[in-house]
Amino acid sequence: MAYLDILNLEKSFGAHRVVKDFTLPIDRGEFISLLGPSGCGKTTVLRMIAGFETPNAGSIRLEGRDLVPLRPNQRQIGMVFQAYALFPNLTVAQNVGFGLRGAGVPRPEAQTRVAEMLDLIGLPLSEYGDRYPFQLSGGQQQRVALARALAPRPQVLLLDEPLSALDAKVRVRLRSEIREIQRRLGITTIFVTHDQEEALSISDRIVVMNGGIAEQVGTPFEIYNHPATPFVASFVGTLTPFDARVLDPGAGQVAAAGQTPDARPAAAAPGRRQRDPRPAPRGDPARPGRGARDCPAGHGPRGRVPGVRHPHPRRGAGPHHPARHLQPPRCPAPGPGRDDRDQLLGP
Amino acid sequence: MTRILAWAIFLLGCLYFVLPLWGMTEFSLRMRRGEYSLDAYASILANAEFQRTFAFSVTMALVTIVVGVLIVVPTAFWVRLRMPGLRPLIEFLTLLPLVIPAIVIVFGYIRLYNTSSWLPLTGTAMGTNILLAMGYTVLALPYMYRAVDTALRSIDVTTLTEAAQSLGAGWGTILWRIILPNVLAGVLSGAFLTFAIVVGEFTMAALLDRPAFGPFMQRLGQDRAYEPVALAVIAFAITWACMGLISLVTRTQKHLRAAS
């Protein structure tokens, strides 16, 4: 059983089914991104975990305890909002200490914790503690909101598009800071975003959602290089899709745009590689491979064939492997790749 | 030409506003024949009944404000948060006291809560005081609700509530530590309006036979010449002091400056 188990979650608003049979096991300390266009149900999933929406069916279990009947304030789940949502009438220190007061943390300990949290986000108590939210920049406000959510030591941290309201520079910096803090505290985190670059750069695993359905769950590398559905392929990265028919999965032959490849053996064909149907351990640098992935803004669709399912050895829970922290290069340099062996190179 | 006309109209407006006030103040100072004096004010302030009735009305006003805030703030908050569809209905309800005369309300109260009813509030002085406070709360409802609702509009009620909930706060904490401080400016302007209404209210107090300030002013007006006018000047001064306090409090509230 995973640390946070989301099972067959369903949610409808009126006749509109927003979340359809959503299942996701999450390990302790994992950083999960829910990625998808607006209206895909990602925020609704997050709000159901937080307790602001009640699912019509399904369960959310945290260490085996069912969260659904609990009210939001009983769940010990921290949340950061897009609009910061700092309490305008409280100072920075009071904002960060808000959750501690309610939790009955003794005052001296609460003060230490507030100082600790403000240090963590780089806004020292001595300088910023007495300021009001309106005296801070957007990036600073969102940092305070992060510190406020982390101060009561929640079991899970939810981030609801926390970077969307910030300008581009701050967004990139804060994004890596969030990841850094998350790793340092080892807190299980769910991050909702519509920005693929954000999701690809900070997640352990990404859930690509569309129309209330989890289209694909996988590491950023898997999502980017082996999209499982046409939607994932078109939503993540930029590519030119074309219809193709798999002729021989073993030889990696496809017929595209009415053209069939000649019948030479696949192994001998230049530019075409044999697919290895066996899953291999991840992060194995001993296996040679070619950087088959194109730049998103690059020339063509080589390297990613939507609709062709590739065997994925590890979806869902599994041991924590350092390789999963590897961030996917936006444009990988040619060289030893990890997963390239089952790439299909286009004609 | 238009400039001159504008100034002329402005001055005319000023005269319309200032002349009666000036006349009133001037008259209140002429109790002693042939010279200006503060005799009328001294006579009023020394009047034991003035002190009694004024204290009674101020107490009633404070009770009304507390009851009003306790009813209106949670209601307005809840309507904004969970039942936005009910807002027109609630607004209509809160405006009813403006169209239903106080005398109708108080007659209704007397019929409903008389000594032979299921809740004989008029049987004791304290019961009648409670009834009066409730009546005043109804009278002040339109002002209190509007003020609080407008203040609520300026903050993101839903997100702040959710943020507080995710930090473990219950409804009481949310209302007391987050919502109330952020709508304080609205609550205060509602409170001062309530104060002004309650201190001068006549109908309810007279028909429930409570020793309030309104009936005292009315009696004084029948019996004396200078004192009622002095009283009116005092009433104006109190109202202006209240208005000054509203803006003072709004200005000293640090965090509110950002919103405005």
C-alpha cells in the first residue's frame, strides 16, 4: 500500500463528470505533478485531497486512514494557492505561525519554528517578520505562503498552480527552490500545473490529465519520450503528428502516410533500431543508446510515436531510485541515453 | 461663466447646510438674556434624567452593535462562501426594516411577546430591554449588513477560508481571526450608524416604555425652549465624532491601506 492512496475517485458537478475513475498511488516523499489543460479535473483532484470538495465515489487513504469523511482542518494537509491567500491582517510571522497556534504548539516552540521556516524560504524573521503581506512582492508572498503551509509539519503538501501568478524569472527561481525545500524536508508533494515545463523540470512523476482521466502516469522522461496516448504526445512538447500503422512491432516497422518501408532486415537498416521488448533497469549507463529525442521546437516527429505503447517497467509504487530525480533535458545531447533502446526512428 | 455658476451653486449648498446649524447653535447659546452663554448646555448636562436616559441608550446601542455583529458577520460570510444564490433574498430581507415602520414592528412585538404569550418578554423590565435590543438590531440591519457585505467583497473570502482550513482552523477561528479583522472597517461603519440610530430612536422605546434618550428629548422639546436645541447640537457633535472615528480607525489599520 502506498503512502497516499487515491482509489477510483469520481466527481461530478451536476451532470458534468469532472473526474472519472482516478486512481493514483503516491509514495512517501514523492513529488507528483498533475499536468493538464484547464478544466481537465486536476485542481478538482487536489481539492478533494485537501477536503474542499467531496468525491462522489472512491477513497483517499493517507497511511491507511480514509481522509474522505474528515473535514479539511482535520486532515493535516498543507496547501499553497495560486492567489497566495496570505491573511492580509496578519504579519509575515503571524501568518506562518497561524497553523501552529491552532495545533496547540507551545508559544516558544512556535516562535522557533516560525524563524526556522522563514530561514528556509530565505526571508529572515528579523527583517521580514513584522511586515504585512501587502509590503511584499508576489514571489515573497508565495514563499511566505509556502512557509505557512509547511510550518505545522503537514503529512502532504498540495501546490495549486503556485507559480502561475508570478513573472517568468521569479517563477523559474521559485520552482527550483520549491523542489529543493521539498527534497530537504522529504515531504510528499502534489503539484498542479498547466505548464509542461514546470511539471517536467521538478517532478518525480507526472500525471497527465485530460477530461477527468489520467491519460498517463510516469516519470518526466517517460512522459516526454514515450507518450502513451495521442493527447499526451500533443500536450507535452511540440510535434507534428501523423497517422501510422504498426506493421511489425518486433522489427519496429510502421507504415506512415501510405508509405511502407522496404523489407530489409530492421537491424541492418540505417536509422532504424531494433526495439528491445524487455524492460531494462533505469539509469543504466552501460547500455549504449542514441539521443533520439528531438528538441520540442525542432525539426520533426522523430523519436516519439504517439499511440504506440512502450513497455514501462515501473508505473506506480516502487523503491525510491535516485535516477528518478534526474531532470529531463529539454533537448538531450546525443550520447548514452536511458530509454532510447525502444525508440522507433521515423523513416 | 460656468466657473462662477459652479461656485454660486456650491455656496448656495453650503448656506443650505450651514445656516440651520449656525442658527441652531446660535440660539442654543442665548439662554441668558442679552449675552451668549453655555447655560443651556450646563442645564442639560446637570439634568439627572439626561444622564440616566443617555446612559441607557448608549448601553442599548452597544448591546445592539454586539448582537448585530454576531448575527450579520457570520450570515454575510456564509452567504458569500456557500450560498451566493441566496444573496438577493438576504439583501431583500435586510432591507425590509426600511419599509416596515418601526411602529408596526413594535406593535407586532407587543402582541407576540406580551404577558399572556408563550414568551412573556414584556413581563419584566429586563425582558423588555432584551426585546428593545432585538428591535434595534432589526432597525440597524440594513446598515450593518450593507457595510459588512461591502467589506467582504474586498477580500477573497473563499481562498482565505480554505487557506485557514488547511492550516487546521475551525469556523470560530476563521471568523474571529481572519474574517472579522478584515471586515473591521465595514463593521465599524455599521456600528457607528447603529449607534446613531439607536441613541436617537423614539418609537420603539416610547411604546415599550423604556427610559431611553429619544423619549426624553421629545419630552424636553415640549417643556423647554433652549435645552432641546443644545441637545440637538450635542447630537450633531456625537455623529461627527463617530464619522471621524471611522476614518481614523480605517487609516490606522495598516493592512487596510493596501486594499484601498
